[in-house]
Amino acid sequence: MGKYFGTDGFRGEINVDLGAEEAYKIGRYIGWYYGQDPKEPGKCRVVIGKDPRRSSYMLEDALCSGLVTSGADVYLLHVTTTPSVSYMVRADDFDCGIMISASHNPYYDNGIKIINGNGEKLEESVIEGIEDYLDNPVELPRALRDNIGQAISYDAGRNRYIGYLISLAAHSFKGKKVALDCSNGSASAIAKSVFDALGAQTHVINAEPDGTNINRDCGSTHIEKLCWYVQEQHCDIGFAFDGDADRCIAVDEHGEVVDGDKILFICGKYMKEKGQLYNTTVVTTIMSNLGLYKAFDREGISYEKTAVGDRYVYENMQANGNCLGGEQSGHIIFSKHATTGDGIVTAIKIMEVVMSRKLPLSRLADEIRKYPQVLKNVPVQDKDAVMNNPAVKSALDGITERLGSDGRILLRPSGTEPVIRIMAEADTEDACKECVNEIYDIMVSEGLTNH
């Protein structure tokens, strides 16, 4: 990770960590960098999408100004999802794509995600160049006369993406009452159209973005609202997205949560039965629940474990030829259809299993038993000091030995915040809390916490 760009782009509080000045410079560098060797003869072409935060419009204007000053032509998808930008980069052979979003963060944060010409997250070497330019801006050439770029409205691209999503469904959803929580975010512009076209009786909540209500008590990070709605409206199934719709968490007909781990199991088992699970392997992160691995073992499905972050999941999938991977948080990647997590694709693939197996989601999810899991986020000054502290490491070793194969303890630094995450899994929640508190108490006694 770099100084500004974390595992999911440049993200922070608007006009504190990230503002129009930084966006303009990023646009200038990107337009210059890709303009040196565009995919097609002539100017480089960049496609931009945004979520509906109030600040997204400011960042869009600043990025556009920088890009066209460097000579790039900019195609504006307007309010759309992160995976739609990735799709359009590949479908229309753009040099790169940019998504303006802070994903599941509150409205006063925002971010800039840059997608390369293959629809994947940007290479570290290019990120290093951008960061160096942000800190040490050199004079980049300005385009003159008819070499100045132009900004072009590109609603047709978003419509093409909607058509692509509809084409992925293997079954009609007719007869199914489906609830969608759009998190007052990007999915508000797309999800209902897709499910309506596929024949579902679609019920939508939190699809009225006003610039400040994105992710507020709704969406995949506040799943309780959808759980209540599914029960009250007697829906067959529900799907909750995050602010930029690259995550999806499902809810069964009883209002019970079906998280990313359960989604990976349901889809992985189905794909194996259909002969579609390449290498009979699913890629997970180290945060996936122990119960997922025991369920995979039972079904004869192999698995890989990566660092937390969908970019690491995708890199593993790409390197090893695997086709399904994801995170407990709902970032699920179906590499046949997308190069990043796509919440709406995930919802469509879950519906495929439900329709094909003719079983309710609760029955499919009951085949995996999740172990109790406790997670504690601890603010710290120095993440490396915590990870390398001898007392902390000794306690981790002792707990690991004590739990054996019936649990685990995990300590990891956040990729986006000055926080250490302590996670424990065991047979009971009390046992989990005991393990987490043991590590936390040592961190306090060693003076490692930010209190």
C-alpha cells in the first residue's frame, strides 16, 4: 500500500484528506500517463463513474479538468456502480476507468478508485507514479488546440451494463418476491431495472439518494433493516448492497443473514455439481469463518487463503486459474463474468442456485455451520509495533495451541485505518471473547493502544 492509495484506492474525508486539488492532479497524471501509449491511435480514453455522494460531483469535475488538460477524452457514466466501470473498460476498450466512491464509508468520506485497461485494480507501479506526482508535482505537458480532451456524456454505457447483467441470468425470477436494499447508493440507479426485467416481484428500499444518506443505517453494513423488511413483507429473499454496489449480503425468507462466507459455500457447491468450479477451488481471505472450511472439506472443495482485500483474492484467482472467490463482507468475484466484486452479479448467481435447486435460501445456507466469531477493532499509534511485540506474539501462540483445530485467533492491521483488528473463533461466543480480551489486555499493558 502507498501513502495515499490503500487496498481500495485513495479514500478519506472530503476536503480533509481528499479534495478537488488532489483529484485534478490525479487526472493530470492519468491523462498524461495513458496518453503516451493509448490503446487506439490518437487520444487516450477514460471512463468515469461515481456514486451519489454530494462530493462526487466536485471530484468528477476536478478529475475531468485534469484529464482533458492532459489531452484525454473522458466518458461520463454518471451515477453508476464500481463493477459497471470495470465492465465498460473491457467492453469498450478504454485505456482506464475511474470510480468516485468511498464504498461503505459515510457520506462525508469519498474516494478515487482507478481501474486499468483490463478492468482490474491499478498496478502498484502506476500508483507509485501518481503518489510521487501528488507529493512532487513536475510540469506535465498541457494539450493545446484540438489536442485538448473533451468530456462526453455516456449514459449508453450504463444501459449496456444493465443489459449485460440481465443476460447472465440462467432462469426467470418470475414468482419470486425479491427485496433489494440499495443503500441510497449506486445500486439505486441499476438494481431494480435488472430484477424487474428478469420477472421478479421487486421491492426496493433505500433507493432515494440525496447526497448525504448513502450507507446511513442501510445497505450491507446495516443489514438489520433488510432482515426486518423481508419478514414484514413476506419476501422470498433479499439482497443488500453497499454504496458502490461491489458487495452483496443476502437475507433468507426468515430474515436471517447469509453473508459472504455462506454465499461462497452455496455458489461453490452448486458450481462444483455443474462442473463449473475450475480446480475445484474457492479463494477466500484469512477472515473467512472456520465453519466455511469445514463445510468445504465435507464437500471435497479445496480453498486458498489470501490477505484481506478483494484485490488479493482476484490476484490469486488470476494466478491459479480459479473462478470463484471472495470475502465474508460480501465482495464475491465470479471471474467468468467480472474482474472485481459485483453485488448485482452475486445476487443473480444466488438466484440461479435458488431457482435451479428449487429450494429456499434458508435450506441452502443451513448446510454450513458458522463458528461464533468475535472481532474487536483497537485504535493504535503504530500498527507494526503491535504486530512485532514479543508479548503479543507469545500470547497469540499460546491461544492458537489451546484452541487447536476447534478455533483460531487472528491479529491483523487495517489497510485503511490506524486500527488493529483482533478476531477469534471458537465453539462458544464466551470463548471467543476470552481470547480477544486476553490479547487486548496485553496490548493495553504494553502501551500499544491509542487511548
